[in-house]
Amino acid sequence: MSRSPISTSCHRPPRAHRPAVSRLADVGATGQKPTLAELRDAALTGDERAWRTLVDSLKGVVWKTLYGFDMSEDDRKDAFASTFFRLYERLGTIREPEKLPGWLATTARNEGHTVLRRKNKLVPVAEMPVGLFTGGDHAEGLLDDELHVALRKAFAGLPAKAQSILRLVCADPPISYDEIAEILDMPRGSIGSLRRRYLELLRKSPELAPFLQGGTR
């Protein structure tokens, strides 16, 4: 599901405490534009206005970086939101706020590559080995059209996470669990068990029931 250019998380400062009065009134007392360091410090106190101003000040760098990628607008928005979520997570560890534009440009490139890598690794349902899902050994061409129609319908009914995992484990050439864990940002040790669970869920779908061993058409 695509996200707006600045997700809800990007509008929240990294701490729960939110003072009633923004510190930006003090920061801008000299009439000068607040520095990145001042915005960071205010945002870390929970200042909502400071966080929004920080995002607004830096979003141009991120958009410029992401528009260098050949991707859809929805994917670009996802990468944008992910980039500022990384900043949201690590704002307190940034020691040199004046270098934030460069840090964000690098982070945006990484997020852009992650989005493209995830999409390019996903195997189309039509290219998946049907035997993996049905447990059967169907001869080439046997019920091929009907079976693939049923598989597409059953697959479409799975949760998005299940679809992503099954597409990746069916990749040819195979993708290592380490790479799948990186692409999906999940623990490597959970991939095998989730693969088995989602395969079983797919096999139990009513769309595939007629094609399973012992099933009737």
C-alpha cells in the first residue's frame, strides 16, 4: 500500500513528550532562519513544529535523489517516507546536523535501491512452479490454464506479506534467505517457518482444492 509523500510518522518528533509551546519561537528570536542543529535539538524534545520544519527543509534533497530512479510515483513516495522514517529513528544519533542533507541523500539512494530490488526479485504468479503449491506432479500442459487461473485467484487472497515471501522463495535463480531477510527487513530465522505456513495456507484455499492430490474437479 502506498504512502503519502510525508507519512504520519514523518510528522511526529522522535519523542513522546510534546511541549505545548514550540521552541522555534526562541530559536528564531534573532530573526534568522533556524539552523539544522537547532531544529534537530528542538525536535528531540518532542517539538512537533520543529520536526515538520526539519522535514520541509530537507525534503527537496530527498525528492531530487529519488527522481533519479526509474520507478513509479507510488514507489517513489514509499522510498521518500522510508527515508524520513530512518531519520526519525536515528535523529538522536546524528552528531553533525549540518551534514544531514548528505546523510539523507545517501539514505534516499539506499531506500530507492531497496524498493527496486524488492520489486525486481518478486516472481510473477504465472511463472511460479505450480507443483510447489499443489503438491502434485502435473504433466506439462495438463489443466495448465485452469490451474494457473486458480492459482492466481488463490494467491491474490493471501496477505501482502505472504505474497512477498512466496514470490521471493520461488525466484530463479534462487535467492538466499540472507538476501530475502534484507529485502523484506525481517529476521532470517523466521523465513523458513513463514514459507511453510503460507504454503499451507495457499494449499488450503478453495480455489486450489480441485487440483490437489485426491481432489475432484
